[in-house]
Amino acid sequence: MADVEIFHNPSCGKSRGALELLQKEGIEPEVTQYLRDAPDRATLTRIVKLLDVEPAELVRKDKRFKDLGLDAAGFTTPKAVVDLLLQHPELMERPVVIRGDRAVIGRPPEKVLDLL
């Protein structure tokens, strides 16, 4: 397993930017395209625990979220966030970068540098 892992969406500019920043630092992370290979419950639970933000920050509140008729107030606990992302992995905020026992959401992409 790589020292650094990125949950990546290649069609997302922020995600591509974070990956490029890591590579410029000489890091070749393990890349998981989470829309193609959706994380399981254990992986999502681990991500939520490692992030230094509220679990709700891992959920994109975008057009898709609204189209599904979801209410942000219902997705504030780790369990609710994990359950939602198991059903709708496209709602995961991206990119998520993990190194050791820490994780960050790479928005802006420069936040990934905090892990280095």
C-alpha cells in the first residue's frame, strides 16, 4: 500500500489539481477512482474518523444532493454520512487524501500539502 492514498475523480479539476500537487512533491499516491470502485463501509468509516472536520463536510451538497430531495440536517453523524455515501458515492466530497492516521479533503487542492 502506498504511503499516500487519494480518492480521486479524474473529471474533477480540484481532484486533478491535488493529484498533480502530490506528484510535484515526488509522491505517487495509491489512486482510488471512487466512482468506479466505490469504497465499502469500513473504508468510508475510516475516512470519516481520520478527517479533522465534521462528518457532514464529506458530503457534497450540490445539484445531485438537491435532486435526491435530501436535507443536509439529516447527514451530520458519521453513520448517516457513511450510509449515504454507500448508496450515493457521487456525493463524496473530493478529493480525499490519506496519509497515515490523517486525512484531508483537498479543497482547495493545496490542503493536501498539510499532510506532507
